[in-house]
Amino acid sequence: MAFAKCFYSLLPLLVIFLAIQPTLSNAQNPEEVINKICRSMEEFGFCNQTFHQNLRSPAATVADLAQITIEQASSNATNTHAFILNLLSETTEPALKNALTECENAYKIVGDSFQRALVSFNNKDYDGMRDAERDTPRAEASCTTTFNTPPNPVNPLDDRNRQMRILIAMAVVTASELTS
Ligand SMILES: *[C@@H]1O[C@H](CO)[C@@H](O)[C@H](O)[C@H]1NC(C)=O
Ligand SMILES: *[C@@H]1O[C@H](CO)[C@@H](O)[C@H](O)[C@H]1NC(C)=O
């Protein structure tokens, strides 16, 4: 009897604890989350620097980090897409022209995908965001592969492809952190 009374008087507390407990465990230290994400990247420094340069608050959440990856990936894709169009307009060499055309298509896909990811993010549809990003690694890779295929034209996008690849990996890993 005493036990039952005690139990029922504690029940509201238990309910409150269970209700807030998931929020507590989600409130991770941003520095730890950044380290965790960036340790799985090919370049820790570029990843860490990109997050830190764009952090709006020291109390950033995983969603804030996901937003940073989408914004940086979008802007890289848009800039490089314009850069490729410009190169294409000046290129007459057929092998290079073919490769650049492949890359123009790849960066268009990457840019469009991150636009869709941003719309989903803004609707707090994080599963939709993750799904929108899903095809970006393969699209990006097609631009690297085309330059590694005979006749192996000199690749004017090497450094941009490397940065794009890391930004995409950051986005995909952060999205899976957010939706896990
Ligand atoms: C990540 O970058 C920040 C800001 O530049 C720096 O303070 C921090 O030490 C870096 N993290 C690691 C593990 O190097
Ligand atoms: C790509 O993103 C990185 C990280 O935000 C930035 O430093 C770099 O200038 C961007 N490059 C282009 C071509 O937009």
C-alpha cells in the first residue's frame, strides 16, 4: 500500500523525466559532434575549418551543422558550375570538352540536389533532406572519373572536385547523425 502510494506520487516526475530525457541526450557538445564528423573525412582540417568559419553560435545543434554543410555545398556547386560553363565556352579540344560536359552535368545534379535538401531542411523534413543528398556522391565522382579515363585530359577542376567531395561527405555524414 505504501509502495503504491509512493509510486503514484512519483509517477508525474517519471513522466516528466522520460519526456525531457531524449532532449538532454540530443544536446551534445558541438565541438564533439564536429570532431566526430570530421574524423571520418579525408581531410580533418578542411572539415573542421569549414564548420568553424560558419558557426553562428557556440551552442550549435546537429541541425545547425547540417545547414552549414548544405549552404557550403550549394555555394561550391553553383560556383563551380558557372566556372565549368565558362571553361566550356573557351574550350575547343574535344577530349576536354567531353569531360567538361560530363562535369557540367554532374555539378548541375549536385547543385539541384542541395537545393532540394535545403527546402526539406527548412521544412524540418530531415529524412527528405538526407534523401535529397543521396545521389550527390555518385554525381560528383563522375566528374573525377571522366578525367581519369583515356585520353586523360588535364583536369582543371582537381582542387574544386576535392573540396566538393569533402563537402558532400560532410553533408551526408551530418545528415545521418541528424536522422539516426
Ligand atoms: C578545429 O578548429 C578550431 C577553430 O580553428 C580549433 O580551435 C580547434 O582546435 C580545431 N580542432 C582540432 C581538433 O584541431
Ligand atoms: C568551397 O567551399 C569552401 C568551404 O566553405 C570554401 O573555402 C571555398 O572557397 C569554396 N569554393 C568555391 C569555388 O566556392
